[in-house]
Amino acid sequence: MYEQVSHALLNDILDEFAHDLSHQDLRHFYTRLGANFYAIHSLFHHLYGHREDFKQQTTHLTERLARAYLDRPAALQQLDMAREEDYNWFLSQEWVGMALYSDGFAGNLQGLIQRLPYLQELGVNLVHVMPILKCPLGASDGGYAVSDFRDIDPRAGRVEDVVALAEAMRKRGMLLTLDVVVNHTSNEHEWAQRARAGDADSQKFYYIFPNRDVPDIFEETLPEIFPETAPGNFTWDPVMGKWVMTVFNDYQWDLNYSNPAVFIEMLDIVLFWANQGADIVRLDAVAFLWKKVGTTSQNEREAHLILQLMKDCCQVVAPGVLFIAEAIVAPSEIIKYFGEDAIIAKECEIAYNATFMALLWDAVATKNAKLLNQGVKSLPNKLDRATWLNYVRCHDDIGLGFDDADIRACDYDPYSHRRFLVDWFTGAFEGSPSRGRPFGVNLKTGDARISGALASLAGLEAALESGDPEAIDHAVNLILTLHGMIMSFGGIPLIWYGDEIGTLNDNSFLEDVNKAGDSRWIHRPRIDWNRAERRSEHGTVEQRLFDGLKRMIAVRKTTPAFADFNNRELLDVANPHLFVLLRTHPTMQTDSVLVVANVDVQSQYLDLKDLGNRGLFRFGQVKDLLTGESPALFNTRVVIPPLRFYWLTDQRPGAVL
């Protein structure tokens, strides 16, 4: 559609604005709306232009944007303008995040405000508060079965506490990340309750069918997300006497985005939380937003168009707010959630680097970096103005979705290798010190994923039980090395709460009937603050981990080469136990950092001659940025101790330190 046509429609819409809107100060709003309306109108027309009520829905959408803009606090509008001017602000090496459940970390949001100094002590300046929206007490899926999108769980506090947290964090230069579950609602949500009562408009918010005809066609190609606990993708609702699409759990009803009213409502919810102070909104389950018969109903083109439309609308109201795509899919698919553009992220600026996380765990089990190197080589290049969220552990399981071609390239059989990894991390493999649990076991395919706290998966729990000092050292070094990799890979590192003090598996979930069937609760702990105080006691595990991470974060923040400008080069070296990256800032190319990790339990060496003719490490002494010390060096070979890493510089004039 010609741009003139879309802007003529915009003029008509503005003429029809409600009286209370037409008399407001909307200067910045009109500027941004004019700049983005062609894209908004084109996307909205592509998705919904066939409907008779298209113009009415477009007017409704535009009015919602205006009202959200008027609701945006002045402080946040000023922040928007500052971030528009410094548009690469989120690519800086200065951001380091932590994800946490507010109840497990601090009791509630007020408690979290009181614990902000602890996070600042560590160096964390971005906090992802795991979902706090109101959910049923029993069937909550850990906060992802939302019954009210505009209110929070009373155990966490009130909406006013979210605003207070955001303000307290802003004063400290910290960013707040909040979740919005965009794919589904709880079956106790008002929309679902009205649908059950027979309201036709509310039933159009979901995929609801009178019989099994359409569901059976869908089931031919839809995979099962939770085959153990929620087989199938449809649930019979006896109140309505109809079938409802429930891809995740029988109490989570999938939203029908082919209805524009659904899009408008969910966009309004995203903007509502942006206006409460969220700097970043994590959009949950984005891969599932569009359902299509004969497909897996994941990663459909329309799902991307919905995200592009949501981003363009957010640019009008709250351009300083970022989106995280929660899409745990193959690398070739996850890269698309940035948006298919040459430079700018048209959908989400941030995406989870689940592939890198899983590859790190493969290296832990195999004691070599073969698949890690192969997998990173296969990771597609991201956009310039987008970034990865790199993590070692999170609230979810560890999936083993490596590309089979990469596994075979490392001379492994895909099925046998995944079986080995599950056995290793659940302690079933002889000699493994890991204490994880299987999750999502599919008896039909033999597939399984892994749950467990980082410290328990890394062998610290077994080492502490045995009292073996060498095993404890290995586990501590491994935990720090894994974090060293996410700190220097390129992107925003995200620490899982409790990992900074070596929190172990929490088996108390087995005593809760609502949690016992979901092994992921084993790594969603309640922080033992008495134990956390041991971070001040020299020589304790807590002190070694906390201070090690604290030092790592401080060095990262002062190392420009660690900013994310697609400035990472994976280096091929002869030693298969080493993972080696070169990081170079694009405008300070003399400031290079060589990242070297040894994933073996034996010392290994890196031959500097393997780096090729880059002119690196030819002058001066090789130095580790983290410790300030020079590693052991014989001729051109640098020795890397077991389960350790270095951030190396050559101390030339103008080098990083």
C-alpha cells in the first residue's frame, strides 16, 4: 500500500480521536506515530486487512497508543529521549544481569528493594524479576499461567511496589526486566471465564472448537511440549462443552492472534508494564504466537509480523524500552526474532542464547570443546543493533537441541550423545559427580532434558559431601570458568540467583503437591541469607565464588572489547580442550582480549603460533586481565590450568589495562 494512502488513513483516524485525546499535548507522540505509521499500518493490514472492521480496529489501536503515551510518566519520557539519542546504549559491556524469583530471593518486592545493595556489591545492574503477575495458586506454571495481566501476585506485593522498585533501581543506574506472557492465559483469566459463560466475543480470544475435527488435524503435526505432564495440545472444557487449544498445560489457553482485538489488548498490557517502569519486557513463548494447520505452529511468519508490529507500536509510546524474545529454538530460527533487517532489530533487541548455554554444558561433560567450537561456528551472525542474553543456568531446564549435523561433525552419534549427556548430568554415568534430574522425558522418542542447580550439576554438591578439597577446587573453578565465558562471549551476561554463592539443589519441591511433578523447581531456590553472609569469610566456597564473580564483573565493565558490536572471532587451535575467542573493539583495535578456556581436568597449553599472523603477543609479557598476573609461558606456549580461563592482553601501549 502506498505511503500516501496510509497517512491519509492516519489523518482520518486523528480526526476521529475521542474529544479528551484531541485536546492533549501529543507533540512527541505525533512525531513518532508519523514516523512509524506506514510500517504499523502495513503490518496491521497484512494481518487483519481482510476484516470488515479493519478501519475500526486500526482506529482503536491508534487510540490505545495515544492513551498509553499520555499515561507514561515524565521521568520515563525523558529516559526515552536519552536512549533515542544514545541508540547503542544496551550494547555496552557495562550491563550485567541477574534473574531471580522475588519470593525466593527476598520474600517480596519490598524485600527486593532492600536487597539491591547486595546486587550492587556484586556488580549486577540489570535485574530480571521472574513473573509476578497474578496467577491461580495451584495451576500457575511458575508464574506463566496469568489470571490478571494488570495486577500482581499479592504475595509479591502491589503494582505500586513495582513502581517503587523501578524508581529505586533507576536511582542506582539499574535496569528492570519484567515478564509478559504473550501466548496464553490461565483458564481463570476474565477472558476465559467470560468465554466459559458463553460470551461469543470472548470465545474468539482463544482457539475453541465444538468437536475434535479441527483439533485432530492440528495434532497430526503439533509436537508435545510437556509430554509427561500435559500430553496433547487440546483440552475438553466441560463448562463450555468445547475443546480449547492448550499447547503448554491444560490450564493455559492459547490466545488467538488472528483476532486483532487480542493483539490490541496484549500490546496495551505490554505498554502498561513499560509505564510502570520496566526498562526491558521479556515476551514469553513468542515462537507459538500463530497457529496454522499442517505445521508445528512454531516460528510462523505471522508470529514475526506480530512482534514487528508490537515493536513499531512500542517505538511510538516507549522507544526506550527493549524486548527480549523468549524463543528456545534452533539457531537458524532464533536469529529471526531479532527481525530480518540489515542492522536494526525490528522485533526484539535481545534473545536468549540457549544454544551457547547448552554447548557449554556439553563441554563440561565431555571435557573437550569440540562440539562447543563447532556449534559456535554454526551460530548465525546477529544484527548489529541486537544482542544476546548469555547464561549458564536459568529457571528452565537444559535442553539438548544441538544441530545433529554439528554433533556428527564431532564424530558423535546424535542419539547416543544426547543419552550420554542426560546420564552424565543426572549422575547415572559412572564417575559423574553431577546431581541433576531428568525433565520432560518423552517415552515415545526417548528425548529428555535436564534440571538442576549450577553448583550441583558442576559437581560442587558431591565434592562438599565427600570433603575432597581437590574436587571442591575443580567445581569452584568450573563455575567461575562458565561465568567467564558468558561474561566475554558478546552480549549481556545473566546470572541465575544463588549461583553467585554456590546454591545447591533444593529438593523441598518434592513436598509440595503443586510442584512435585516438575523437576525444574529443584533449581528455583529460596536464598539462605545466613549462608550468603559467608561471602565475607575468607576461604569459604561462598567467598571464592562471590568475590570471583565480583572481580570478573568489574573487569568486564572496564574492558571496551567486551561490548557487543559483532566483534567476536572464534579461533581454531590445535588443542581440542580449549575454547578460544578474540574480542576487539571496532574503534579501539589495538585493545584486543584473547579469551581462553580449558574445559579439561588436566592442564592444557595454547600455542600462540596457532593464532596466525595477527601481530598479537609479540611484544611485552602476556597478562591476564582478571588477576593482573602473567600465566606460565614456555617459548610460545601458554599453560592453562584445569577448568580455568584467562582474559589475555599483551600489555602493548594502549592495551586494555
